[in-house]
Amino acid sequence: MRVSSHSPHIAIIGGGFSGAALAWHLARRRGGPKRITVFEPRPFLGAGLAYGAQDPQHRVNVPATRMSIDTSQPDDFINWIHQTDALADDPAAIRPDGSVFPARAVFGRYVADRLAALLQAGTITHLRRRVTGVHRTPDGGWIVTDATGVSLHADIVVIATSHPAPEAPAVLRDLELHPGQHPVLVTNPWQAGALNAIRDTDRVLVVGTGLSMADAVVSLSARGHAGRITAISRRGQRSRAHAADVVDPVGNFISPPVRTASLLLRRIRHELARHAGQPWQAVFDRIRTQAPDIWAALPVPERRRLVRHLRPLWDTHRFRIAPQADAVLRAREQAGTLDIRAGRLIGVQVRHGHFVVSLRHGNAPTWRADFDAIITTTGPAHGTIMQAQPYLGELAAAGLVERDATGLGLHVDALGRACVGGRHEDSLFVAGPLARGRFGELMGLPEVTHYAEKLAVIISALTAGGTGAFHHHQERATT
């Protein structure tokens, strides 16, 4: 491995929150690297897909008091909101109990503001380019090539690419549709203007019932849509809301360690029953804090089983929606204009300007319904990560990266280094949710921030003193 003795260069591929947070922590560490380049096509670092959302109805999913780029300063975001009067035009962001759920774009602006001085000083360089290739050099460094054909040398590369976009169900991929005409198929509801063609009275089918479904329903409702919306998923469970009051985590899932997915499910049910007098959120908040230890105790086959069978239960309870969004969903459910059902698409035809859809749940009889629009809000297409990012495909072909055994992202070791089999790359790291297959919980902002801080320690040690200092810091960095 080659690390420059003079001014080592770190290249971070992806400038959403994961990449931006890592760059910020690296740049601020005493003795840390002072040449950091972030490849991110978007105009600003830190926003990414999540916090670049321009719809003001799309709010953060946790109170602002629990969001920060720095875990040692947990009030940083809420203090920034007060200092900048960021909510002057959004009184609905403040709940009657005083909790604050701003639009996601507000958090994106906060991260960009925190990075501004480092960008101006030149410690961090933002290249608005898409990476197309990453290659090893004979001296152990890296060559990063962007879409313009320009190449840059780096001592260390960090993959901070987000999850691949959702993939539309197979039955929707070959439909012959005409842009601007009905029926309307929306496979990327986050794209600007994606919902514009949906009329206020249209019958809408949403494929998926998680956070993105809530976003779509809230956006449609804000536009005046009052037609019937049907949302389907395998189990028909929608994302839950936060507890009415602040709760303290309760329960224990690591002593003794849980070794199977079925035992974990029994432990969850036991703790829910034992704490029946408290909101269920208290139990799931404990699971979240203990998730890395729970995950680490499970053998790989049990991790796969958990992902296959328990992930829907976890996602709908763990990833909660803002109270404002929950209020919209509840109002529409009560009005009979939102129906959330268990089912899957088995057939779609286009007839006379609308979709004729066939759906089925388990072994139940097929049912059919007509819709004017379909919106897909399924989760990330984890299996397409290598195809979605060609440079990852090249790295995989060169034997430098591979998917993790659970299929959630890339294979990394305990220090976040890219692995293939039992071999790791000393100077190739993975930041953000693509490393969750190793750590189990890397989707929430606090966990992503903590992991960025950990990587900053490891990479700073590597650049400060080469491999000797790196190995000296290994034990401390993993705690």
C-alpha cells in the first residue's frame, strides 16, 4: 500500500450526507489529511437524494434535536435553525409539543453551511462530476476517472455512493405508454415534476407502503389530489409514527446474545409483552441502539433469514414518519381515499387510457382493479449496485470489491475496508449505508454520522503515519 509522505490525497466518491460528513470530520481532525476531493454531481455537498428533496412537504423523519453532523454536538442542527431563522416560512414544522420536523432540504442546507468554510479554504474540493472508473496504480495508489475523461490520483479512495434506485416490478417494464398522456406511470417519484401529470381525481396505485409511499401521498394531497389511492406491499404494513411523548428505550436483546432470527422475533414479542404499558417505540428504540451487537451475534445464514423474513417488520417500526405526514395518511384513511393492502402485482394491461391491474396476496384469489396512475416506491434495488455504478462493476471485475453475504451492500471488514473473501484493501473504504451488511444498522442519520467519525479516525491514522500508525490505531478505531 502506498500513502504519500507529503500531503496525502483522499478521494470520496459520493457527496450525499455520508460522503460530506466523512469529509467534514477528516478535514477537522488535528493532523488529518488536508487534501480531500469529493465527487458529487449535485450543486451542493450533503444533500444527496434524501436531503436534496425540494418538496417542502417532505420532512425529516426524526425531531431536529436528534440530527447533527457531529455526535459530540447533538444540538448543532437545532441551534443552526434558531440562529438562521430557517423555519420563518414554515410554521407547520413546529409541533404543539415543541418538537421540530423541518423540510429535508433544510437539513441539506445546514450540512452545506457547515462545509462552506472548508470548501472556501480549499481543504475540501467539490468536483461536480460523476465517477466512471477507479483503478489501482503500480505504486499502490488509485486513479479516479470522471465522466469528462479527467483522471485524478488519490492515495485513499472512499466509496460513499448511495443505494441504487428502486427497480420497477417486471410487469411494468415493458408497457407501451405515451409521455404526457394517461395512464401515467411514475417510476421515480423524487424527480422534479414527476407527479404533475396525475389529475386530482385520478385513481392511483402505489407499489410500496414505506416512507416513500408516505412522501408520494403527502405530495399528492398537497397538490389537491382527492381521488382514491391504493398502496400495496407484501404485508400491507405502512410506516408507523413516533410516540406521542418522549420515551426511554427498554428491553434487552444482547445478554445473552441472540443467535437465530426466530429467537430474535420471540425476544421482541416477549419484550413487547413485558413492557405492554409503554409505547412499542420504547422497545424498538432499544433494538436500534443494540442493533450492531444483535447483528454481530447472528451467523450469516441467520442474517439472511432476518433480512428475508423480519426486515418488513423492522422497517415499518424503525423508520417512522414525521407527525405531519402521519396526520395526512390518517386523514385520508378515515376519509376512505387511502387503502393500504397486502398484495403484489401479477399483471398490468393498458386499456382505454387506464391500467387494468391484477393483484394477489398469498394463495387468495386474484383481484382486479382499474387505475389511472401507478407510482412505484419500492426499496433500493440492492442487487443492481454493480450495474448502477459502472466503476463498482470494474472494481468487482478486478477482484477489489464484492457484494456482502446478506446482499445489502458491499463486503467490508470491521474497519470499513473493502473486502473480497478474506482479503481486504488497505486504502479502499466504504462509507454510509453500503456498509450496512457488516454493521447491521447504517440507515439512520445518527448511525451514519457515528460511522463517518469512526472512518475519519482510521483514515487519519493511516495518512498520518502509514501502515505502522494505522495498525497501532486499529483497536482504538473499532471501539
